[in-house]
Amino acid sequence: MNWITIAWPMVASACLTLGLIELRIGLTQPPRAARLLFALSAFAVAGIAGLELALTRADSLADWWPLMRWLDIAVGVMMVSLTAFIWVYFGTGNTWLALAVPGLYAVGLAFDYLSGSGPGSGMTYQQITGFRTVETFGGVTFNLAEGVPNPWNVFPYLAVLVLIVFVVDASARLWRRGGRWRAAVVGGAVVVFFLVGGGQAALIETGAVQMPYLISWAYLAILVAMASELHADVLAAAQLASRLQDSEMVLQRLRSQLAHASRVSLLGQLASALAHELNQPLGAILRNAEAAELFLAQEPPDLDELRAILVDIRQDDLRASGVIERLRSLLKRRSLAPCALSVGDLLSTVAALTRGDATARKTRLEIAAAPGLPLVMGDAVHIQQVLLNLVLNAMDAVGHLPAERRQVTVGAQRRDERDLEMTVSDGGHGIAPEQLGQLFEPFFTTKPHGMGIGLAISRTIIEAHGGRIWAENNTSAGATFRFTLPLVEESTAP
Ligand code: ADP
């Protein structure tokens, strides 16, 4: 065991590891072609490292010659894949230069494979003259072939030169387009690699230096540059993913706040409507109870009157529990469950729900539904929520007017064969023309304490029903919000 047998496998495993990582990522993530080509070059260099190591041990022609042929192939694969990688990754480059790289290298290889060269001669050496054992640092020895350089070997070196020109040219183009960092780091690393690796191989093959091949070592420069470059993409993607996750969570939180807010506001409406509707039967029950006390105080008590009072009380009680039951059913269902609905019922529930607000804000709520309207298909709770939003917005819009002009009108009319149109109009401040397109966007609000979600929810609900919602300014004053709902086929309200 010496440092050569440790160092080369380390280089090979670095290449293999990065190659595998890029292969794995390249199968699913962009830039896919660039990653796969880079992985191929890294695998080729891992092979080159193994062959370089084996060559330091080869001391006979029989061992050396096949290794050298494989090395020629591996270097060819590495050169072509790196050329293609730069081309794809930079998205630019001179086509002719790019094609010249494999062309020139193939001419060199052709000599190896087609010219009938056999053991003892090949692309690198015309004739092997022998093997030398050379001692290097730490007394470690390695073997080196000696021979007469082959003039055909100029072609692979020409290919290397053309590749360098191609990369410099592609880097300059990318630089001009603004990809300066990538051009400098990746382009620079590839050029350094070919200058160092090619130069060192040339020095060995001309006998100028006596060293093992260091092509795979020079590749480490590319490995570092590319790893940082390509991983920056992965990092950016990961950051993006985590940012998306964060916003997803924010959205989720907002959604639940929203659900809560609308539920709370609906509950508020329900509470005041409940109080209003219960007041009447409860008051009647109280008055009847007081009357009953008076009748009981008479001597003898008027049993007939008392019986009639008890009937009244029972009826009022039933009415009160009916009111509670009807309003409670509004709260029960929250998911969309469309069924045939009477427009009249929808409007009277909304009127009941907003009566408290209307009184408090001194605003008149007018219901103007055309008679005999057909049934619509929808989820009552959701449609009521939409009407509620629109009516409360309209009340906000007329809030600044003198009390006698504060009016909101809710209307319903048949639009065509298939749709019914509901409208909520007010004579308020209207909508600024530049805001007409944004009203239904989530979080768009012009109110100091507004949330800007009412209309966005309304649009979601109406579109989920297959309808459309929009707003327009009235010619006189204020705005009208309209939405459509599908009619139940062949139906008319009872
Ligand atoms: P919020 O009421 O919380 O602002 P909405 O989504 O219900 O959220 O409304 C968004 C915006 O649409 C309001 O801030 C307001 O500018 C505008 N708007 C809604 N209804 C009316 C209306 N009837 N008249 C004028 N502007 C309106």
C-alpha cells in the first residue's frame, strides 16, 4: 500500500460520487441534460483514474496496451460529454467548434482501430521501446512506458485545443449575455482542466517529464466548480420549496382564520337575528303569563280564558323553538351541498340576518324580488353568506350618507333560460374605476379595518356553484353587485 494506490482511488470515488449525485438529480430536476452530461463526464473520469492507476503498475506490453486503448476511449467520452455539457449548460457556443472536437478525436482513434496497429503501437506511440520503473515521493515507484510518439497523436491534442477555444468562446458569449459568474467559474475550470491535463499528458508522451498521468486529478478543478454551480441550483430549488412551504403554511393559517372570521361574523349575525326573532314570541309569552296571573286572582278563576292563554303560550313557544331550529340549521352545514332553493326563502333569511345591522346603522333594506321566480340550485348557507357579505358591504358604502338616503336593495330576477341573477345595489360612494378589476382579489380592501376577503370568498362560492359574480357602478350613484345561480330545470317556486 502506497500513496499512489490511495490517491487515485480517492479521485475516482470523488468523481463517481458526484457523478451519481448529478445522475440522480438529473433524472428528475432541470437542467436535466446538463446534469446527465456532467454525470457522464464524471463517470468517464472515474474510469480514467482507474486506468491511470493500472498504467502505473503495467510493466509489459500485454498489460499496458489494452489499458491505453481503454484510456483513449474514456478520454474521448470525457471530452465529448464535456463539450456537450458546456453547450447545453451555457445555452450557447459555436456549432462547428463543438462538432470539430469529436471529429478530430475520432481521426486519432481511427488510427488506433482501423490502421491495423497492434500491440506495441497505438494512437500514442508509434512503437513502444520499453518500460521504466521510476521512483517518486516517499520512495514509491511506478511504471512508465517509453516509445516513439505517433504523429497521429496530434489529432487528439488538436481536439483538446479546439475544445479550449470552444469553451472560451462559449464563456465569452455567456458573459456578454449576463451569465458572468457561470462563464467565469465553469468555463474557467474546464479550460484550466484541459490546459493542465492535456499539457501534462503531452509532456509525458514526449518524454519531457516522468510522471504518472494526472488527467483525473486535473478534473478535480471542474468537479469543485461544477459541484458548487449545480448544487447552487439545487439549493435555490430547495430554498424555493421551503419558501413555498412557508407561504403554504401562511395560506393555511389565513384560511383557517378566514373560516373562523366568517363563522364568527355569521354567528354574530345569527345572534342578533335570534335575539330579534325571539323577542316577539317571548314578549307574547310574558304578556300571556301576566294575564294568566290576573285571571287566576279572580274568584272564581276564569278557566276558559286560562285555557286559551295556555294554547297561545304553547304556540308562541313552538314558534320560538322553530326560529332557533331554523337559524341553527344555517350553522350546521359548512361544505357545499346544493339542493333546490326558493329565492324567496333565501331573501327572507338574509333580511332576517341583517335586520339587526340595518337597524343599528339606520339603513333601509329593500327586497325587490320578481314574483314567481323559479327555484335555484345551491347551498343555502353559502348563498346566504354571499348575500350577507354583499349587503354588509353595501351598508358600509352608504354609511356616510344622511340616514334618509341610506338604502340597500336586494333583488332577484330571471336572467335567461338557465340562470337567475341576484343583485345587491346601493347609492353609496361607488367603486373607483381602476379598482373594479381588483375587488374580488383576496386581501383587496379600501377599508381601514377591512380584511378584503369577503368578495374573494363570495367569488369562490359562486364559481363553485357554476355562476359568475361581478360589480358595476350605477349611473346615478353607488354600485351594484350581481351574481348568477343556475336554475333548477323546469321549476317554479310554489
Ligand atoms: P372588506 O369589506 O374587508 O374590505 P371585501 O372583499 O368584502 O373586503 O371588499 C373588498 C373591497 O371592495 C372593499 O374594501 C371596497 O373597497 C370594495 N367594495 C365592496 N363592496 C362595495 C360597495 N358596495 N361599494 C363600493 N365598494 C365596495
